[in-house]
Amino acid sequence: MTSPAKLRRSMLFLPGANAAMLSTAFVYRPDSIMFDLEDAVSLREKDSADCWSSMRCNCPFTVTSRQSSVSIPCRLRSAGWTGSSRPRRRRRHPPAQDRHGRRRQELEAEVERIEGSCGREVGSTKLMAAIESASGVVNAVPIAMSSKRLIGVALAGFDYVIDMQTERGDGTELFYARCAVLHAARLAKIDAFDVVFSDLNDDEGFLKEVDLIRRLGFNGKSLINPRQIELLHNAFAPTQEEVDYAKRVVAAAAKAEKEGLGVVSLNGKMVDAPVVAHAQRVLQLEAASGVRK
């Protein structure tokens, strides 16, 4: 039996220039902490955000957290950043297909260069793609398949609805985008992350949205406030009934494996590899969050 993938239910975004938030976020035990160096940081704070984020990533406590359970990705500056307040001049672009292929090659070369300069093993740095526009949603599959470094794709709801000339509502405006991004992620065998729920005073609405994306199949959700972490983790936790059944499935599969059987029957139902994988994930969620309250 294979081990279940790493849990990434909660991805907490933090402004890279906010030293206090960078220092205390680990207390809330999110699965991932995203050091945001782009939208959450004003132009004049970009350099200080770089310094704070770099220092935080290399401090002993952060390294320990990374080695145990907390992932610490960084949302990097856009390609137009030049280190000054003046944006880089736009150039005439080749056709979209050639342009996207060239960008992927340039990105791969740049990451390899940085790995070499930092003494990291080439290929060890992982990436996550943010899908923020109609173009991104329509091209979700090639984006998700674009690099072996990708561990997930995240839908950015605010940017997307602006591009679609609508606004956040009951979720109808995101239905197609969620399905497209989720299917692309599953095809590429990487994680999918849902949008931020920005109304911090509406716990009922937040939990309703979490229940929807959990049933759709998303691995987790982007967050902007630590208050939402416990609510999210509890919503993703299995029920006691689900845990009990998962334990029986794993036990039956282990027995079948020992006896050299490919499939086994449990309570009259066939237990094959997908059923076992789901049971393992249920037990992984139970170990991380306990039973749903």
C-alpha cells in the first residue's frame, strides 16, 4: 500500500512585509504558509518583504516546521518587477503558443540557476500555479501539465471574477472555474486549492463554501486569516463512522496483500486500490484533525 500524499488543507497567505505576522503564524498550525511578495505588498515595501521572508525562511524554528509538517511556499513578484518603481516596458510578443513555451523554458532555467547558486539539488524546488483569469481557466490543463515541479494549482477568485466582469456571490460565478481547475489538477495528479473567502465575520458562509469545495474534491483552500484554519480543518475531518470503516478497509487490504490477493470483499463490497487509497486519506485526515466535531 502506498502512503497518502501530504495534506495541504489550509494555505494561509501572509504579507511578506509584515514581520509580526511572519513570526507568529506558525502558532495557528496551518498546513501551508504562503509568504506573499506580490499583491499583499506595496511597491515601496518590496525589498523589505524580500528581506523579512528570506530571514524567516532560514530561521531555526521555520526550518524545523518545514521538516515536520508546515509547507512554506512564497508568492513571488510578477515578471515585470525590475527592482525599481518603474515597471519594465512591454515588448511585442510572439504568438501565444510560442510565448507560453518560451516562458516555461525561461522559468525552468531561472529556477535551476537559483538552485545552483543556493547549493540545492536541481529539481528539488517545487512550484505552484495561480489561475487568476478567464485565459488561465481556459488553459488550466496545459498550465497544470507545464512542469514536473508543480505540486498544485490555486484558483484566485477575486482576480477571476473581475476579469469575468462579475462579482463574488453564492458561488455560481465560480462554478465553471472550480470544475476546470479541479479537473486539470486531477489530470496532472497535483493538488487543487480553492479561492479565499474574504468575509471574516461570516463563519456560516465560510463553512458552506468549504463543504462545497470538499465535496467537489479540492485538496484545500487559500486563507487570509488564522481564525479560519480550525474551522477549515474540522470541516475536512472525517466522521467517526468514516474512520471506523476506513480502518476495516485498510485492515482487509493488508490481509489480502499478505495472502497475495489483488482484491478483497468487505461487507459484500469489493475493496480495490482506489477504495484503499481513499481509506488511507480518511485516516490521514483523522490523524491530523481528529474526528469531525
